[in-house]
Amino acid sequence: MIASVKLDTVRFGTKGQVVIPRRLRKEFEIEDGTRAVVEATPDGILLKPITATSIRRLRGILKRKPGGKIFAEEMAEHKREEKELEEAKYVRSTGAR
């Protein structure tokens, strides 16, 4: 069974500003003043909000345990995990495989 997908449309203002729909702001913990990383991807523009939750996740990466992986390895692993999460979200939202 394929889950229903809720697609939202937005309009770009004269300065390129966009209003993110309320349900997405709640889902991704976006509040007034939240910053985001903007990334060009083959599928379009990807906005990654920098929230308290994402910062807490990154703090755990920066703490190196004795005998643990070096930062570059930890970061590469984190990026792989983030990519997998983004791809899983995309599959869920589009039903693509």
C-alpha cells in the first residue's frame, strides 16, 4: 500500500523569499529566525534547516572517544546517513523506488 503524499506549492516573492507551509515548519522544528543550508541538487533546491535538534546531533559527532574514528570518517558516515534519510523521505513522499 502506498501512503498518500501531500504536496504543497509555494510562490517566490520578488526577493526570492518563500513561505514554508506551517505543517512542514512544525515537522522540521522551524521557528522564527531559523537558519538553513541551501544546496543545489540534481532534483532541485534542497533546504536543510539548522535547528536545535540538528545541532545536538552534530555535537555528538564532534566528541571523539578514545580509539574512535577520526573526524573525517565520522563526518563521511554522518553525510551517508543524512543522504539515506533524505532518500527515504523522498521515496515515502513520491512513492518512487
